[in-house]
Amino acid sequence: MQSIFANENIIHLLELFFWLLGAFLIGIYFGRLSKKEKVHQPFKEDTNDHIDLADDISKIRATKTFERGGKETEKTVVYETMNEGLNFDRIGKSSIQNKDNLQKIKGIGKTVEEKLNNIGIYSFKQITNFNAQDIQDITELTKLFSGRIERDDWIGQAYKLLNNK
């Protein structure tokens, strides 16, 4: 009796093997067939029988998005509205000519420094003049994490750096 069951198991395994082999071969056949149908010319051809790369590349456009939300940004519009919220008469005005290295403040990296510069913050003196409203406005304008300026003590660090100059 055992030899009968052993032969039946082998027969079932062979049958399963051939079914899987058949499915595999059918998959390869239809995969290659569908690949051949999708082949197309990536570039247009001119009447002179050469490929015009400049025409097709000029149509490629990348859209810069804001916070990966798909909204197009316009720097000029964004920065104009940013400067309206800050009181530069109280904070103080500075320019790129007399700019401090804000990256010396713990918590300000290259990206954050660029964001601060884009809204008109260039110096340690300006940071020392921040009040609670300014901190809130700058947090919103630069898209920083809430409480980051206070947690990293930017104002205290700016005082120390300003006095050590």
C-alpha cells in the first residue's frame, strides 16, 4: 500500500510542476508580446530624417511645489507677503552686505538661514530684538516647527555671539 501512496504523491508533484511551468511560459509569452506593443519613438522626427532633441526637451517642465502639496509657488509673491507681517522698524533692518553667519546659532542650518535671509533676517542684532509675536510670525513664514526658536534659545545665543564679536 505504501508504494501506491508514494506514486500518487509523485504524480501530484509532477502535475503541479507542469501546471506551474505552463503558467510561467504563458506569462513570459504575454509579457514579451505586451512589451512589443508598447514600444514607441520617444522623439519626433523632422522631415530631414534626424531627431530634433531641442524641440522635445524644451517641452519638459518641472513644477516647483510647496510642501509637496502640489501648489505652485511664486517666490516674489510669497516674500512680499512675508515682509508685511514683521515689524522691521522694531527688529531692525539689515542687508546681505552686513550679514552675520546665522549658522553659528544652534538650530539654524543652511536651509533655515536661507529662509531667514529671504524674509529679511540677516544679523544677530535682529534676532536679539525678537518678541513673542515676531517668533510666531517667523515660525509661520519659514515653516519651522512650533517652539523651535524658543527651545533652541536663538535669542540667547544671538546675544552671546553679538557680545563676543
